[in-house]
Amino acid sequence: MSTIQSLNALRDRLSPSDRMPLVFLGHGSPMNAIEDTSYSRAWTELGRNLPRPKAILVVSAHWMTKGTTLVDVSAMPRTIHDFYGFPQELFDQQYNAKGEPALAREVVSLLSSHHAEEDDTWGLDHGAWTVLKFLYPNADVPVFQVSIDMTQDLSYQLEIGKTLSELRDRGVLILGSGNVVHNLRALQWGGKPQDFALEFDALFKDRLDDRDLVALTDRAALGNLLRMAHPTVDHYLPALTIAGASDARDQLTWMTDSIDLGSVSMRSFVFHA
């Protein structure tokens, strides 16, 4: 099924509900924020079809912490340009959405068993704003980020997602942003998808279709394939957060499933009623 067909099917399935969907987007290169690509077009179309949330909680690959889970409680999250070597137009981009401090502090309490703490210094990194600008271009929905604790096992991020899932019934859209495969050391400009990228991407899809979340966190079984797909797992963890927040009531819709630059999976997915 093509991306357009997937989005049309998703539009037909989504109905007004108090329970918000879950979204994971493969964000890829920051240049997607200023270029007309198949990915940016898909994000725009997705934004048109999603129910309007009361707030957005973002788990981005680009906010990594050690030993704690930080929650941004700032009233006006700053736009972070956490990259270099790109055109000035990209650095000029701003996403001026308000934060949601009261809800963010509730999330700190909700994640107290996961060593959660307040933070008012982060804002919105490019894993967040480069996709939000297409989902909600008017920046008129409050948004805040939650960090990923890089000292924990993969299964920990499933637990984070499960704990956060109750927010769905309060009108909160939980958005994960990373990449199912992300190996920048193996990038090939204009190159065809590499075998390890295709293999891990297909494995991830098969396991998530089967809802075999344990298999997606089994480092020993995933072995060298995981190490090839993710020399560091920061871009993998947000996908696990979203998977962990899902349950048996959810349907799964796939979108934007290509491999970019040879070794970056742009696979995205939505869990919905």
C-alpha cells in the first residue's frame, strides 16, 4: 500500500474520540523541514486527518539524558537548532508553540518511578519542530518534550510508553520522533538501501504487526543487526515509547516506509482506534 493509500485509509478510520492516537514519525534529515519532500507532504496530510489534541507530548531522539527522565515545564519552549552545516534558512525556522507547564508537572509525578525531574531549559529540538511544523503549522497546540534515559535497557522505554498511555484519554497526542534504522556512519548519498537497513526495517515491521514488543527489545536476539541499524539506540527508543503506549484496542497503520540515504529508515506509523 502506498503512503497516500495508507493516509486515506487512516483518514477513513479515524473518528472523533476522546482517546487520542499514537504517532511515530521517522524524521530523517533536518532538510525535510524546508524542502518539499514525500515525507513533509505525508506529515502535512497526517496533520489534516488527526483529531485536534489538547496538548502534544513529544519523545524525540535528540533529547538524551543519563539517569533521569526530564520533562520540559517551560511556558514557551524555545526552538533548538541542534545541527550544523545546513543552510541559514533552516536556522531561521521558529516554531512558537506554547508549553503546557501544569500538565508537564503532572507527567513528572506520573513518571516518578522513572526518576523524572522538571526541566525548563530544553525546549523543542529538531526531532520535534521539524515534524510539528507540518502536523500543526499554526503552532496553536501546546507542546512539551520528555527526554530519553540512555542508561536504561530498551524495555525501559516500553514501560515509559505504557505509563504515559493514560494521557491519551485526556486528549494528549503522544508523538515519537526518531528513525527505525539510523546509521549515519553508513550513509550513502544517492545510494540504494543497504541490506542491513532493509532487514532491520522489515524485522521491526513484522514484530510490531505481531505486537511482539519483547522481541523488539531483546538485544541479544537482535544481535549484530541491531548494532548495524543503530550504532547508538537514541533514534530507536522513541519508536519503542509509542509501541509501549499502545494496547489491544489499537489498530496499526504504516506510512512513509522508504530507506533514505542508504541507511536511514523513514518508516512511520500510527496506532488508533
